[in-house]
Amino acid sequence: MGSQSHSLTEPAIVKHVAIIMDGNNRWAKKRALPGFTGHQVGADAIRTILQACDKRGIDVLTLFAFSSENWNRPDDEVRALMTLFLTYLKKEVTSLHENCVRIRFIGRRDRFSNEIRQEMEYSELLTQSNSGKTLVLAVDFGGRWDISNAAASLADDVRSGSIQIADINESTLHRYMSLSDLPAVDLCIRTGGECRISNFLLWQLSYAELYFTDCLWPDFNESEFDKALFHYSSRQRRFGLSAEQAVSVSDMTSYIGASSDCPINDAKHPSVGQ
């Protein structure tokens, strides 16, 4: 751990923000509009927040775009969401690429249509060498699925003899999880007034600050985003330490990075394809 620590009143550094985008249907209903309109306006809000991240030096934005449970919604709504997802990719990927944004997807892919899967693969291949910000879209994603999928992959490697049972710890499992090669999530925002994480990044949010707002996602703009960042800057991130031991984010990164058992800075396991 560094010998000096910054003042707790200094702005906290945010490198990775995750957002549960909630409230599209309610936004549309309040305006007597079809629910699909709310999803369309919500898709436009992504561009606004991605630009805000760029202005504020935030390296990674992860969005909960479609959960594994969302398949249970009415068929008409699911079809509309799939159409919107495909349209968004075709419309935005060129602009994202021109702005040096790398796009990635986490979650299952086997339940999407061939056309959507092909567009996802194209988007990733086109932008994979970009060195700017990273936009991660969690689609057909669930935190429980992510953990069970990682455990199954780890079990396969134990069966093959490439990993010994005695060598398994949190750090080992972490390498099989989604996002394991990216900075840890610093802040998770949920719009729409609900105060739960709804099977989002269960593993990855273990030390993230949580921010809940009544603002519906289509109305979530730079000003609302700054409120969340201000909330984050006012928090004291202890990572299990007492208040007296608490240090700044930068010093804490040095502290936890020195431990081989800590998963935060480990490289992604090569068997994880997302």
C-alpha cells in the first residue's frame, strides 16, 4: 500500500460505470405513447451518456440492455426489442467505430436470431482494435447465469487437468467471469425508482457504489449523470477497512493489486469468449 493517501475530500476516480436502464415503458405510458416509443427514446439516451463518459474520462460503460428474464415479457414487446436492438447496432456501430469506441457484448447469444448474432460479431470485430472507450452491452444476461457459466468452464478445466482443485480460489473463478479483463465496476446506477440490481452483475458489483434514482431512463441526461457521479465522489470506499484505515481509490488499487488472491487486476481467462 502506498505510504501516502489522498484526502477523502478529493474527487473519487471513476473508470467503470454500469447502468440498469429502467423506466422506458413508464415514460411512454405517462405520455400516452406506445411502449416501443419509450424504448426508442431510451436507445437515444445511450448516446448521450456515452458522450458524457467520454467528457469525464470514464473508460468503460456497461449497460443492462436485455436481461435473461426479459424473454418472459409479452411476445410483441420482445419482438419489438429485438428489432430495436438490431436497428441500434446497424445505425450506431459506424459512429462508435469512428469515435474509437470498442463495443462488446456479454451474455448468452444462442437465443438470438442469426441476423442479430451476425451483427453482434461484426460490431465486435470492427471495433476490437479501438483504443478509446469501451461500451459493453449486457444482452440475454443474468448474474446467476454468469456465475454458473464460469463455474462450469472452470470445472471443464479441472476435468482436463489444466487446473488443480487445490489451486481454485476467488481469483481463479474471477478469470472466467464476464468483464474480468476490464476495470472493476466503480458505480452502478439504476434509473426508474426501483432499488434492486435485478440479477445484473452479481459478482462484479461486490465493491461498487450503488445509486438509485427516480428519473426514468429516457430522461436520464448529463445533469442526472453528474448527480450520480457526485454521490459517488461523496462516498468513502473502504474495501473492508475501518474508517480510520480508509484510503483513496488510487492507493486502494495499489493495496489490493499487490495480493495474488485479489481478483480485480487478474487477466481474463482465455476460455471466456465474451
